[in-house]
Amino acid sequence: MGDLVGVGKVGELADGAMKQVVARGKDILLARVGDKYYVADNVCPHMGGNLTLGKLEGTVVTCPRHFSRFDLIDGRVIRWTNWSGIALAFGKMLRSPRPLRVYKLTIQGDNLMAEV
């Protein structure tokens, strides 16, 4: 179990927005979808892309580097890359699919607190 650390305030992000936060020396992604907030590593586990520069569709974030997709609810891999055929097989041999690390979020007053 990690320590709770502030990553933002309720209402500071628009619905469908993401922002990069540094918490306990970690590069963290904070996202808002509807009235829910999600916290995950901001570094793509595929090839290290900055996820906050990617696209958010619902709870699915797409990395801008190789278009890997992850669900912010549980970190599961939706798509490892947008490659196909031999390139995809080779890419999976070099770096097998790994989920995105997500963090538990708690709201205390108007503070968004992540367990990092």
C-alpha cells in the first residue's frame, strides 16, 4: 500500500481532459471522465510514450508514439500497438504486452489523492 499524495483538485479538469502530474517522483497521468477521475503511470509500458500527449476516448487512453491503448479503469491492454502482421509479432517478441499501472484514487474534500 502506497502513501496518499495530492494530484489535483475536483473540478480543475474538464470532462475528457488529461494532465501530467509528478507525484513522489513519478510521472503520473490524471484524467477526468464524466464525474470520475483516474490516475495511472504517464509513461506507456510499450515504448515509453507520454500518454498525456495522446488521446482519451472514454476511459481508454491511446499513446501518441505507437498507438498502444489502455483502459484507465484497470490498466488492461486494449491494443499493444497499431502494427500488424510480422511487425506486430516481432514487436511482441521484443516487448510483451504489459498493462498500464493504475493507482487508487480517493477524494478528500476537494483534493484528489492517489495511492502512490
